[in-house]
Amino acid sequence: MDYEGFAVVELGLSSSDFLKLTYQEYWLLLLGFLKETERKKIEIENKVWFHSDLKAHIANFSMYKKVGGGFWDADDFLKKKVEEKTEKLTMKEARQRLGSTFTMHSN
């Protein structure tokens, strides 16, 4: 997607309105878009935590026993992100994975 396409689809501008913008005006619109996106992300995370906390209270109130004892809390109902293992490659291993089209050019 190009700049104009992004402005029309994501920012709700018409093509003619986009073409009237200066670089600085477009930059400010992008900053506003990023700020609003971050706000929505935080709002969703808060809702997820609220529902997880509510589930914990219901489980504790209903006397469902937690394996190993103790009380349920919100963390027990949050889906955990799987941490990806990152590994460092040597140049030889990188060349092998990328295939024979990969060559290093030195200046």
C-alpha cells in the first residue's frame, strides 16, 4: 500500500484531501494514527485483564480448586505468549539457509 492508499483506507481521507496535505501535515496525521492505535491496544489489554480477573473471582467464588492449592488470579486465565527462541547464526550457516544466491560484496 502506498501513502495515498494508506491515507484513504486508514485515515479516512479522500484522494483530493491527501494531495492537498503538506509533508508535515501528513506526518502529524500519522502520529495521531499511531497514538490512537496504541490507545486501542491498551484498551483491549485492559479488557482482557478485566475478564481474566472476573473469571478468577468466579472460580474462587464457585470453589473450583486450583491444582496445587491456592486461589485463582487473573494471570491463571491470561493466555501466555510463547517466547520464541532466537539463535545466532554464523555467516556459513546463514549462507546455507539462504541458498547459493547469497553472496557477500565487499567495497
